[in-house]
Amino acid sequence: MSNIIHRSLRQTPPIATHASGITVFDNAGNAYLDASGGAAVSSLGHGHPDVIAAMHRQIDRCAYAHTAFFTTEVAEELAQTLVAKAPAGIQGVYLVSGGSEAMETALKLARQYFAEAGETGRSLFIARRQSYHGNTLGALAVGGNEWRRKPFAPLLMEVPRVSPCYEYRDRREGQSVDAYTACLLDELETAIIKAGPEKVIGFVAEPVVGATGGAIPPTPGYFKGVRAICDRYGILFIADEVMCGMGRTGTLFAVEQEGVAPDIITVAKGLGGGYQPIGAVLAQGAIVDRLRHGSGAFLHGHTYIGHPVAAAAALAVQQVIERDNLLEQVQRRGATLKRMLGDVFGKHPHVGDIRGRGLFLGIELVQDRATKAPFAPERKLHAAIKNEAMARGLMVYPMGGTIDGQRGDHILLAPPFIVSAGELSEIVTRLSEAVDAALLK
Ligand code: PMP
């Protein structure tokens, strides 16, 4: 019996012993193609020599320096690198250890931004029903994942919720994409007015939805509309790019493709590519300035913020992405993978949608393509596909997200940016076998 409190307390997962490129090996001699990058984390795959060398160098120089006393060159350089590539106006970077920490930090930074100006009556975040923002209490509260929130509901702040931008399921027959988008934006504006704009801190959303929907991109103009509404009511737009950011969708930040600059952006997973636990909060200069000229400090902090070895790993990952032109590779390989998925699943009776951007792609499983009826939740089809895939040496990220009380099954693919066309073909072949085997059960 393991002493670790695993995800499942009934089943211990295989023991990973080593990993290289896009393959993870276990102690029973099995090899698994990492088609999900863990959870959309491993952007450079496993064992990248440049990242490992950068971490070694930093460990030798200085493995840890507490931010109450010091900053480090490597953390400063990482922050500069991120600011240089971030959407317009982003100037401040707060380095944390992961996605949930980044979201907690973002929520508090947004609250303090208004508190500094005496707007202490602002306490509400508005978020979307289909969203995941992390498992700590603040992040869990803004997330729309009902089954995750339910057991902890009494501990969570109230969060008014609006519909997700989920064209495949929610755009009505005959409704234009623009009309659908306008409805969603109306709903957001109505929610702000209903809550009282003077009470709202910000709107929180994932530019491309990950863990609750399997790579759902926004409709054209949706985030431009969100930006305009936030500006109209003087509230902040917080973009959670923990999963979709850092190159995953083919641009460093997913919102770049929407042509908008959020007030706050959170990133994690792909930032350090799994070599170290690291996340970051990126904020507009105006936010940092208000705190600088106000109380002079952000009332926040964790022991491992700005960790130098984590910063070294992230800096190296980002430098490799730039040096090896990997964003272009993500766009190219992403198009190849989407085409391959289309070839194999395009006419599959139980695949309703194939979607996503770059190497952040999802398929949605349905009982009936015409009605889009999902499979019964008790069937746990997504979990069965994951198990069948693992049995065939393939890692895919399964999801059965709760959407308005309805449960849909999705499979997310997020292979490392270095994946080859041959490996993509093998991934799709194994996935197709796994889906069909799970459907037979
Ligand atoms: N936000 C999003 C969009 C995520 O996908 C995740 C992780 N799946 C998180 C936040 C939380 O990140 P972490 O698991 O690193 O705490």
C-alpha cells in the first residue's frame, strides 16, 4: 500500500522511472507516448539537455534566495523576457509555484488594486460556468466545475456566473456566430449590472478552455467584446492562461489571437515545461503603479516565490522555444494533428466535435452526432478512454466536465512542441483504437 494520497485512493498508478522526448517509461518496462504533455505541461518534452544544464548551473550558483532578502539575476531576466513578449501594457511579473497559486495571486492583486483607491466595496468576481481555475479555495470558487466545488461550497466566496463561449453546444440552429457572440456579451453585461458594477472586481476567463472542455476556442470577437464591457464598467479582465498559454495555441499568449490585452494574465504549466513547478502573474503597469504609489507593497507572498532554479528552468524553456522557432512548429504540427484527427474521427458516429488551436486540441464524444446528446455520466467514457489509451502506451487527458448539470466527455491532446509528424500519426492511431475499445465496453 502506498503512503501517498494518490488521486485515486483505491488504485496506485504505474511508477514512472524515466522519460525522454515525448516518451515516459514505467518500472514494468512499458513506454507511453505523452500526447497530453502530462496536463498540457511538457512543452519541450522530457529530458531536454539545455533546460537541465540551465538548472544545474543555477543550483551550483544559488539554489535558493528568499525574496524578503534578495532578488536574483535569473528571476529578473525571466520577468524581463515575459514582459517583452506579453500583450501591450503588461509590466509586472509575480513568480509563483503553479497555476492555482497564480490565480490566488491574481485575485488578490485585483482586489488590492481597487482597495488602494478606496474602492473597498468591490468584492465580486464574475466567471463562466464552464471553467477551471485551480483547486485552492479562491481559484476553486471562481471555477465553474460544479462537482469539484460541491463538497467545499460552504468555504467558497459567491461568484456570479455567465455562460461559456461554447459554440459547438450552445449556438442555436440558424443563429449566426456573431449573433451568438452578441448574446453572450449581453449576458455578461447584464450580470455586471445585476451585481452592481461598483461591487465587481473583475471578469475571469480562460481564452481557450482547457480542463473543463477540451480546448474550446472563443468565437471571433468574443474577447474584444469582453474587453470593451470590462472597460465600460471599469472592471478588470483576468485571463487565465495557465493551460492555454506559453505557446500551446501557437502564439506565446492565447489572447494574442484575440487582439486584446488583459489587465492580468496568469500562466504556469508550459512556463517551466514541467522541469520545475512555476507559474506567473503578469499585470498591467497601471496596476503595479497604483500599488507602488499607494501602500508601496503587494500584501501577498509565499516562501518559494521567485525561486531561482524554477526561474532558470522557465527561462531556458522560453529561450529554447524562441531559438528553435517552436511557435511556428506548434502551428504547423497543430494543423497536421487536426487534419489527422479529422481523417480518423471526422465521420466517427460518436465524435461530435474536433477543435482547438495549435497543439491544444480536443475531441468531444457524443452518443448521437445529430442531437449532440452526451453519454451518461455514470458510464465515465472519458476515463475508459484514458485507461484504454494507457494500455496501448498513450497518455491523453480525459475530462467529464460538468456543464450546466450536463456531463460531456472530452479528450484533450497537448503533445510536446517537439513532437514529430510520425509520432503524431502513432498518437492518432492509438487514440482511435482506444476510443473504439472504450465504446465497446
Ligand atoms: N487554471 C487553469 C486554466 C488550469 O488548467 C489549471 C490546471 N489544470 C489551473 C488553473 C491550476 O493550476 P495548478 O494545477 O498548477 O494549480
